[in-house]
Amino acid sequence: MSAETLYLQIYNLKEKLGKLESEYWQLTSNVETWYFWFNISFFFIPLFILYKFIDRERIFEITFYGYSVHMISSKVNGALEANNLVVHPHDLTSLFPSGMTVTAVILPVAYMLLYQYCTKKNKNFYVYALLLTMFIAYGLDYVFVLSDYLRLNKGMNLTYLLLLNFLVASLAYWLTYLFRWIKMQTK
């Protein structure tokens, strides 16, 4: 089979998948379902909390950290979803990437506020990040699994999510530290 034939098959399957995902969303997660309003609240409430509590003097550093969490967790989530290890069956819309509410809002906001607290109060970031990650995995993610907002397949479990989220928080921390160091070198 030629590369062009394979490409066309992949393209056609993606088109069919997009239509199926849209139809599934209409049946299970539209504005008449509690999942939709759950997504809306988990999208806007954390952003409102962040707006109220972010340190405006350090806003670029803190939001860079949050953006790093968002980008890394989105890539990790994409890989997990591509392999059906993690599935978010009820999204905000079928147009956005799956799990967007969690990877774009909940995790970044939670870790931004933690980063802000630890760096301002000179606390051990890793200890607090581990505690927050445990709360997210064994608290929030557990509730998500129970409410069918999150499905774990092929041996994926809450402990693996804990480890992945801690790794994401740590990588974003190191990346932010690197850029802070570079900034200090230019002075």
C-alpha cells in the first residue's frame, strides 16, 4: 500500500471520528446535561479564583509557570488519550481537545497558586506539590472516575496519574527556574 493511500485512509478515518465525537457529545454532554454545566463551572470558577488571588507583581513569572504546566500536561494527556489509557468522555465541546477543562484550567490554576505560595513563603515546593498532587489524584480524580467524567483503561490508575502530575509540576518548576536564572544572568 502506498503512503498516499495510507494518508487518505487516515484522513477519512479522522473525518469519521470527528463526526462520531460530535454526535456522541450531542447525546451525552450537551447544554442539557449536568456534565456540560460541570465543565462550565470547572472552567470558570478556577479562573475567577486565580484572578482574585494571583500576585500581580509576579504575574508573568507565575503565569509562565502555569502555562508550562498547561502545555506539558496537555501533551501528556494527548499521549495518554491517543493510547486510550485515559479517556475524558464528557468534554466542554467536541471542538476542543479532550480533557481541556482539566489540563487547561484546573491543573494550571492549582499549581500556579501553589507555586506562588511556595516561592513567596520560601516553602519546599516539592513537598507541597506532592501533597497537592495526592489531593488531585486521590480526591479530585477519584471523584471524576466515580462520576464517569474520567475513565482509566489498560492498567492506568490514580497512582500513575499522581506520578505524572507530579512530574508535570516539577518539569514546569524547573523550566520556570531556568528562565528566572537566564533573566538574572542578563542583569
